[in-house]
Amino acid sequence: MIKKAVINAVYIIAVIGIVFAVWGISAAVIGTEFILPDISVTFSALGKLLRGAEFYRALSGTLVRSLIGYGISVALFFLLFFLSTSFKAVNGIVSPLMSALRTLPTMAIALVISIWAGARLTPIILGVTVLLPQLFSSSVARNATVPNELIEVAKICGASRAQRFGSVYLPNAAAGLPESLSSSLSFGIKITIAAEILMQTANSLGMLMNLSQSYLMTANLIALTFAAVIISVLLEWAARLTLSFALRRFRD
């Protein structure tokens, strides 16, 4: 376990080193901060952002919208997961609906939603329309591996739908849930920021990125992107550890 963690850390450090090397060389060749600022200028911009109250107001707004969308997505996922495994008719309706949502063009849907919901709610609703089908499709794939004999035995033993869900379907899905749920959290943050940029949502990282692009503040834009990536990765890791611990009893 420790050896694997060390190897992963070495790979991460190597990737970061390559990225910074390419960045530094490219910035020196291009020679203009309006197109690609060098590393020191970008980190100076990041430090200035972290010292300002505006960044934290924007960050809190983005995180609140992301977490609301994520929470709604997870709640609906578990509800639909239970209903689709318990009732064939529900599965027959929900599965094609999730497939249709998964194929819809994200930005086009954002524009349509914005007409009804406005700039503040659109990132939340868009997050749900993207994350819910993603979570549901992963559970459907794992459900296909459940042996029919096991379900029949549970029925013969008199297990209720809720008991079959808790003792058969949920344990079968538990191995993949920490990965799918945690990666959906970081992906949801990216979707939220993208919607905020498109909608120019007030008090958001997306709005700060939009302004940085409009005024050709490239270092600021890269610094905001860097901050968003780091926050997304940290939250994903925290969620994965928490979910792995919480769902451990279903895998044992």
C-alpha cells in the first residue's frame, strides 16, 4: 500500500515537472504575457488573488452552487437506483431518459435552461442534468453483473424490495461508488464553472474568469484555473476517502 502511494506520488511529481518545464519554455519562446505569462508572473497573480476578499466570495458562490447540484444529483441517483432495481416499469422509463440526457449538448442545454432559471440557478440545474445520467449509467452497468439466481433466492426468502436493494444491489455497486461519486463531485465543479462563465453569474469563479479574459489578464485567468483544479482535486480525494470508509461495510 505504501509502495503504491510512493509510486503514484513520483508519477504526479514527474507530470507536474513536465508541465512546468513545457510552460516555462513556451512562455520564453512566445515572449508576451498577454498570450502566455511565465510561471513567476502567474503565481504572483495567484498570490494576489488569495489575498483578496473577492476571490473567496466568488469561490464560496461556486462551491455552494456545485455542492447543491451535486447533492440533488446524488439524492436523485439513489432514488432512481432503488426504483429502477425494484420496478421493471420504472427502469423501462428511466433508462432511456438518462440515455437521452447523457447525449444532449451541454452548452445548448445551458442556454435553454437560462431562459427559465436565470444566471444563478442555471449552473445548479445544468450540473444535475450532467451528473445524474453519469451516475445512473455507471450503476446500470454494475447491475448487469448481478446473477439472476441471487435475486430469485432473495425473493424466495421473502426479502422485500428495500431488503433486496440493501443486501444485493447496493453491495454490488458499492465497490464502484466511491470512484464514481467522488469523480462526479470534481466534474460537477467544472460544469458549474463552465455554466457560470457562459451565464456571467455574479459572485462566481466563472465570472472572475470571464472578466480576466475580457481584459486580457491572462496570468489572472491561468491562476484562477489553477486554483479551481487544485480545489476540485482536493475535494475529490476527500470525498473518495470518506465514501470508501462509509461504504466499507457493504463491500465486506
